[in-house]
Amino acid sequence: MEETQLGRRVFFVAPPSVVQDQLIDLLIQGEFEVSIVKKPQAVFTLVNQFPYGIFFLNTEAPLVDKYSSWDDIIDEMRKLNPQETIRIGVLGYNTSPEMAKHFLIDKEVECGYIQLKLGLAQTAKILLKTLEINEARGRRKFIRVPGIPGKNSLSIRTTQRLLEGTLMDISTAGMAVILNDQNNLLSSDESLDDIQLRLWGSLFTVKARLMGKRMVQGKGMVHVLLFDPPIEGPAKLKLHSYIKRVIQQETDQASVR
């Protein structure tokens, strides 16, 4: 399967506080893989590791090192991506028709020139539409992230027993679970109405049903569970918060390679 069918990672490079504090959460809740890149020079590493990434550049942020302008940043990103698969957008508060023309016509940014001064709701609407047009979700409906070792655990209480385990991966649709006791597995006729999840210190309860099992080399039997009913409300917000932190951690680690 082509990488674009699995979605595109979205990066906000040196974004203003409104993006960090509010817009990221809204986009994560829209099931887009979004994260922040604090240092503009980190985009060069990320372009290599995410050749189908979407990069929104805050061209009002100051630059350091040898790059004297955001034009230099864009030009270098293009050189590092000769297959022309990345997408670039620009955002900021201090917009003007001249700046918009420069980035849209001269630099040919694919994802537009986003005016943050339009307000949170309008900016979010524009960004969501831009990401949809650029197929940032690919064919997937939900963000799926791995279970970070030491940052997740779960307990499943059935009518007859209590099982402990960890996550292999999770989305807002369901999760893949590895039980600690591989000799004590779930069966399809067991009620899974009391599953306690602890994700990065946040605790909440969900219900699920067993969809299947698969053997994973080096890990053992993995149980695939579907949330039933679908999670909503505070539990969903907590799960999205975990997803956000996992994606951000992946981006931070990739930025320093």
C-alpha cells in the first residue's frame, strides 16, 4: 500500500501559541496526524523521514543558523524532496496580498496561505478543508498509534477473572492488546464491559468486544478489540490526548536524528 493511502503526517513548524494550544487538539479530534516542530531547521530531517509530509510554516517566526529567510527554508526542503511528494503551506497573523502572492505564486506552496487573524473557528475550518483536499487522512478513518512502553496499561474484569495487559496499538475505534499471562486468553463469549485503560497517567473505562486474535512473533497472542459502544465524551478526549502525545513524541525523536 502506498504511504499516501495511510495518510500524511502534518507538521506545524514554529507555530504561534493559538496553534499549539487549540488548533492541534481540534485537528487531532478530526483524526489527522498532527504535531509541532519547534525548531525550523528540524524540517530538513523530517522531510527525509516523512517524504509525504505536510508542512505548515509560520513565516513570522525568527530564524537562526545559516538560513536568512523562509524562502531559503522552502528551497532547501524542495531540494531534499526531488520526488516532489511533500506539501507546504504558510500561516501567520501579519498577512498581506503581497505576501500571499509571493508564497502562492512565486514559491508555489501547495497548501495555501492561512490567515490566523480570521479567528479560531474560521482558521480551523480552512485547515480542515485544506487537509481533506490534500488527502491527509488517506484511506484510514482513524489515527492508530503504538502503545508506548511504560506509558500504558489495562485491566479487563470479566465475570470470572481479572486480566492485566498492555497495548500494542490503539485508535478511537479499537485496540490491539497483549495480555501479561499468555496462558490465560480471552474467549469470544466473554463480556468485556469493564476495561480500565491507563494512558500516560490518565485513567478511564471502556467497553469492547473481541474481533479476533493473531500471533505476533516476539510478543505472543494479540487480541483485537473493537470499542462497543464507540467511546465518546471524556473518555474520547483522554484517548485523543494520548494519541497527541504519542505523535508529538515520535516527531520530537525524529527531529533530532
